[in-house]
Amino acid sequence: MTSRVEEATFPVRAPRSRSRVRARPSLSASQRILFVFSLLTFGLASMYTGVVSLARVYPALFPGQSLINIPVLAQLDRLPIGISAPDEGSIFNQRINLLVLGIDKRPQYEFRDQDGYLTDTIMVATIDPLQKTVSLLSFPRDMQIDINLPNGFKYEDRINTSYGVGVREGKKPEAGIKQLQTDLKANFGIEIDHWVVMDFKGVEKLIDAVGGVEVDIPYDLSVPNWFYSDDDINGVWLSFPAGINKLDGYHAVAFGRHREYDSDLKRVKRQQLVVKAALDKAFQLGLLNNPLELWDAYSSTVKTDIPRSKMPGYGLLLKETNGRLKTYSLGDPVNGIETLTGYTTGGGAAVQLWNHENVQYILSQVFTKAKYSQSNVEIQNGYGGDEGAVRAGALGRYLAYSKGLPTVYYGPDQPVQPETTVTLYGNRFRPLAEDIAKWMNIPESQIKELPRGDGSLPDVVIIIGKDFKIPGT
């Protein structure tokens, strides 16, 4: 007989009484609406907080940009949520000044060394995030400047010694860069944001890596047959005729270093030609499409203090310039007046003294404020006679040299008038007209604003009257 498992072996729990189960309370229609509204409010608040935070961070990472530059977010500035593009006075839209140094060391320069070397190339590249332009300012290496030591002592020497002085004082390359930054600010008022340092072997590698460059050499910068050595041991005969020259790294550096048959001022121009050619090649190859990849590939060749986090933003900004590069040199004459004058010191050193007014003018053109960029100002003589012409000329120099207006010229004489007037054509340069009025002690309310018409008119016209006084006098 088959054994039977008794029911007591597997006790069964009796089911709970239905009366003990609590039913979930149902929500009324109004409660459901309130609940959904609360969720939506929380979601929108979270999204708003995230967008606001991103809107603040984005311009810091991408100068000259804002969230509304992204097509999908382009309508944000129309919403009442406080999101808009940073204005031209924002810290995120200020110029970015990069100190670019080429170090002369033989044999190959190693950045870890603690010896001081002469800077064969000193340039400042300045990028305008608003106008999307790049300017390159070169400093002739024999310019005599004030060297300002950390202990307060100051003396005169050539600008290309500044870096080496800092290295010897601070026992590291960064101290040399800091010394040059100090001297650039003290002598020229230039603030440096970041630096880039290369030796000539590094430049050779960079140019070879992009397949060489094409340099269009004008006749006055051509080089006849010349014996060149990059290590003072081995050398070759080279020449660089006028016209298109396809140069590899070695020859591009040699061309940029030549100064045997002419002055250092022409060497500066040759270096600028090489930089422009290299930038053009970078655009042709699309190297700025992925700046982090570009940096990772060449970081062993170039030394810089630019944080990696800023590379994408700087790369995008440089890409948006479309290669619009303007070149300047503090060796350039201004209106036919030489900026540099050769001088031999008591110790027998050959240096270049500089015309401070010319230098101020060149600096004002290189570092033009964004709100003045591409503006045209015309001055007309309403004072009368030769005296009025002299006063108009003085005002023109003041606006161009002291205030950095990019284009100032003189228009036809007008009938004599008692008061000086400022007329603004269109409203694009309203901030400029207001600044001009302020400099000339004219109330903003007296600025006349007229339609620009066909665009052939200047942006601002100043007619000096009998009440005119030169600003600052």
C-alpha cells in the first residue's frame, strides 16, 4: 500500500480575510493634474538650471561662442530665461594674447635644460573672439628695452636677452617666459594669456609633418646664394628666389633665419611669411577640425601652458578666422617715419632705439578694441583756415595713435561753425560715437544719428568747430 503524506506535514496558511486588505486611495482629477504639473515644473526647473550652468561654462571653454550659436538652441535668447550671448564687454570675449617664442640653441634645444638662450623669434599672436580675426606682432630682436628684474632693479638691453635673464635667475625655462612677459607688459602694456615655445628643430618637424609649405617670396625678401649652417658645424649653400617656393622644414627654417645680406627687420618679414604659409597649410589639411588630436600628435614638439581643456575652444576660434591673419612688426615705419633707429651703446653693442609714438600707433592697430574694429571715422575742418587744418590733424593723430581707431581720414572742409559735431551714420558703431563724444567732452545727447544709405558713407563724421580743443590738453 502506498504511503500517504499527511496534510500536517505541509501546513497551509489560511488566506487573509478581504476585510484586512487596504485599497489604494484613488486620486481625484484635480489631484492628478496637480501631480503632473509638479513633475513638469520640477523637470523644467532642472532643465533651466542645467541650461543656465552650461550657458555660463560654454563661453569660457569656447571663446566668442554661446549656446545660441548652436543651431538647435538658437532661439534661447528669445525666451524669458536669461540666456543670451555674452556682450562685447564680457571677459569671455576679450582678446586672447599668445606669446610665441623661437629659441636659438645649438645643438638641438631641450626644454628641460636650465641654461638661458637667446630668443631668435618673439611674436605675439592676438585673437579677437568677436571679429574672428588674428593679428601677429613681431618684435625685432635688437630693440632696446627696459629689463625689469624681480628685485626691482632695471637696466637697458636688447629684447632677445630677456628670456635668458629670467632662466638664469629662476633656474628654469618658465622663469624666462615670466621675465619676458613682465618686460612686454612694462615696456608695451601687453598682457600675455598663454605662451608657446619652439626650437628650430621643432619647427622643422612640424613643417615636415604637414608635407612642407608654399611660400610666395617677394623680390625684396628673396635670398641669393648663401652658406647656411644650423649647428655651426655642417652647412650647405642655399638660395630662395622671388616667387613661389616649396619648402620642407629645413629650408623653411633656413629662409626664416636669414639675415646675412640685409637687416633683422627683413628676417622678421620672412618669419611671418613662413607662419602664414604654415597656417594656410593647416587650413588646407583640415587640421583644426580636431584640435585635441592635433595637439596629441605634436605635443612633444611644441611646449605651451595652454590647458588641454581649452584646446577645442581655441581650435574652433582659429578655424572661424578662416586664416584671416594680419601681420605687423615694431620695425615697420609709420607714415614715412622710421620706428627704429640704429645705435651703438657705450659697451659697443648694436641696438635699435624706438620711436614711442610710432610704437603706440602700431600697438593700437594690432590690439584694436572689438567695438572699433572695421570702423571708419572722417574728420572735417569746420574751424576754418590753416589753424583748423592743424587742429583736425592733431585730432586724427589722437584718435589713431592714442585711442587705436583703425581707420581715420580727413574729409572736405566745411563752412565755419561755432560748435563741434559728431554724426553717426547707421547704428552699428553707436558705442564708438559715444566714446568719441566722451573724449571730446560732447554730451551723448548731441550725437546726430542719420541713415547709412548705400554704405559708402563713413561710420562717424566729426566736424570740428570754433569750440574745438584737442582732447587731453
